[in-house]
Amino acid sequence: MSKNSIVSEVQSVTGMNEHLLKRLTLTLGTLASQSDNPSISDIAKNDSERVAISRFFNNENVDADAILASHARMTEERATSHNVVLFVQDTTEISLPESVSGIGPTNSSKSYGYYIHPVLATTSDGLPLGCYAHKIWTRSNDRVRGRKRENMLRSIPAEEKESIRWLEGYQATSEFAQRHPDIISVCIGDSESDMYDLYAMERPVPNLHFLVRACYERVCIEKNSKEVMKLKDKFAISSYMYTDKIKVQKRTTKLDGKRHEFREDRDAEVEVRSCEVCFKRPSYNKLSTQDVSMNVVFVKEINPPEGETPVEWTLLTTLPACTQEEAKNVVSYYKTRWQIELFFRTLKEGCAIEKRQHGSFKSAKTCASLLMIIAWHIMAITYTPRQHPEVSSELFFEPDEQKALYAFVDNAAEFPEEPPTIGEFIIKLAKLGGYSPTSKYPPGVRTIWKAVNKLMIITACWKQFTAMNNVFSPEKG
């Protein structure tokens, strides 16, 4: 991939001297050249570079947050050319050996590491624009667990809980929406972000919205009456909109029960309904003095296969949802939440973030900031050809990389006069990752990251052999 295109993401980093900025760009380029190789010794050109990279990760003057802030500014610049921008937020845990200093326990009692909570900006059709905001943190070793913790959390203000990350993600979206009033900005979260604190937050501009999948069975207040009912009971009296098919991804069983039961891939036929709801303010909530109103879109599977967990989404949103077209937009926007799952997968498998060796959390966090940029870049390479196949391949790939690919894949002695479009180039590139051009589906993220890493090696060899050929060419004497 073009080092120039990815290095531009860190050009506005503040708080570093000239030497550190140069080392930053060199390190980012080195990591990007072989993103799935976790060994610094293998990707560094020599021992000096290996030592330099290790020292850079541990340097106290290197701020991971400042690195990602530069990337966020570039993300905002890309976002301003779109009418709708979705800000998808979620959390993933990064497991590391317990010997790494500064890390803490994760969800498993025997696992250690840290947490990453990015806010991934995408277009309405799923093109990743970059990480607009983030939070990286560790947990304390003396963290209270179980029912005692559940009772304790009710008495702690939201700003002192880990769940504050969801409110911070919404606040970041709010700041973007206020700076760009002509862009519809939607903050999207899964069922873990079902928080009354979030619903009670100020909505300062009409182009700011949230879209959350409900987790809790909240109490709804009926208009013009004192009658109350459960949210799930609103489905029967809501307005029918349309039926749709949703691709259900395969999932393995996780430790936290029914929300993560095993399921196979399938196309689920669902019924979509919508209505307006008003939630009664919980007694423990301190951020609001009144109840909150919003729209709800129900997505419920029709006749699920025997033994399979049916698809049921209850989507809470401030987006309009009273017409079929509006309800379709809500469902379509929520489907893009899958992009952040692909981002985490790319970060862990394509960038091998959990396999890298670090002595401290400081080193791991700095490395993570660079790998998050690389993971986004790989996703951008994957999805740009789907939405904009006509743009030049030079957007992501340097001339030497393009020539090396044509020489290797097509055994071509000459490169086309005009650089190929990204749509044409990506099909040739994907062959290196095992992709068949006859497939009815475009190449996916896994195929592209495997192909990009192979291309980097092919390009290095091609450049070396080309240089040797020029030296020993008979025309040169």
C-alpha cells in the first residue's frame, strides 16, 4: 500500500519534535508494509531499526492519543464530502500476557490486557472514513465483580463508570454535527449502549441523532394517559412497514449467555414495524428531570428455523421512522454497525495486535494507535472499489507496487500508460489473497489484508531485481 497515503494520517501530530515525527512516519510505514507480521525483528531492516522502533513505542514523549487525534482530523476532512455520516462505536478487549506491566484483568478472570473503544466514521453505505474518536484503558486489579458490583454501580455517577465511553462517543458525534450542520450525523451503538443517560443527553442541533439497539425492557408511558406498558408489548400495536431479508452472520457461543448463543449463517426474513415511545425516567437517573421520547423500529424474524435463535432487533432512535422509507433508512444504518466488527477482526487478525510483544502498556498503546490507522486503511482499500471503482489505484498504491503486481500476476513486461482504476487493480490484487475473479462476491477484508502483505514482499523483490538488472544490463557495459 502507498506509504504516502497512510503516512499523511499522522502529518498533523502535535507535541513531538522533528526527530520523533520522522521516526513516527518511518515506524508507521514499516508496520504497514507487513501488517500481519507481529515480530519487529522480522520487519525491521536491521538491528538499528528494530531498536529504534522499540524505543519509539516506549518514549514518554510519544502520545498515542495525539497520533489518533491527527488521524481523526483527516477522518473529519473525508467526512465533510458526504450528506450522511454514521459514527459506529463499540468496545473490544486486547489480550496480552500477564507479564506486561500496566495492564489489567479483562472479562475473563484469567485473562489480562486492555480495552479499545473506537468511534468508526463510515458513509451510509458502509465505506470506512476513519476512527473519529477513541478511548483506550485498562482495568484495576482490585475490580469488584458479580452482584456486589451491580449494586455498587447504581450509586456511582455515570462519569466515574467505564460506560462513560458511550456518552463520550455521542458527545464526539455531537461536536462534529455542530461544526457541520448540513451533514446528518448518527451515533450508532449495540445493545451495550442502551443507557438512559445517553437518551437524556442534550441534542443541540437537529442533524444530530442516535441509533441504539435496545437491551433492557423499559417502561413506556402512553400519551394522554397514565397507562404504562413494556417496550416489547409495543410491537403488537406498532405500524407495519415492510418485510425484508437480513444476512445473519455465524456466531460462536460466548460466556455471557443468551445474547451470544451459537448460530449459523442464514438469510432471515424479517418483519419491520415502527412507532413512537416515551420512556419513564428511572429513579436512579440524575442527568434528566423528565421522560424522553423517541422512535422505535422493531425488526422481528418471521418463521425462524427450528432450533435457531430468531433475529429480533429493537432499534431506538431520534431519526424519523414513521414512513416505510424512513424505517428502511434506520435498518440500513444499523446494518453498517457490522463494519466495526470487521475493524476489530482486521486489527486482531490482519494486524496481529494481540501477538505483538510489549514490556509495558505504554508500548502496547502506542503500537495500537498505529495499528488502528493501518486496520482502517486496509478496510478503506477493501470498500473503496465497491463504492467508487472509477478512482485511480494511485490513491492507495505506489507506482512500483502497481508495476510489481502486473509483472507478477500477468507476467507483464510493460505497465499500462495510464494507472488502472482501483476497481480493476483490486481484482488483480485479490488474486494474491486467494480470490477467484469468477466469484459473485467482491473480495473481503481478509482476502485484501493477505494480498496486501504479499504484495509488499513482491514489490521489495521486484525493486531489488530491477535495480540489479539495470546494473548488470549489457547496454550498461
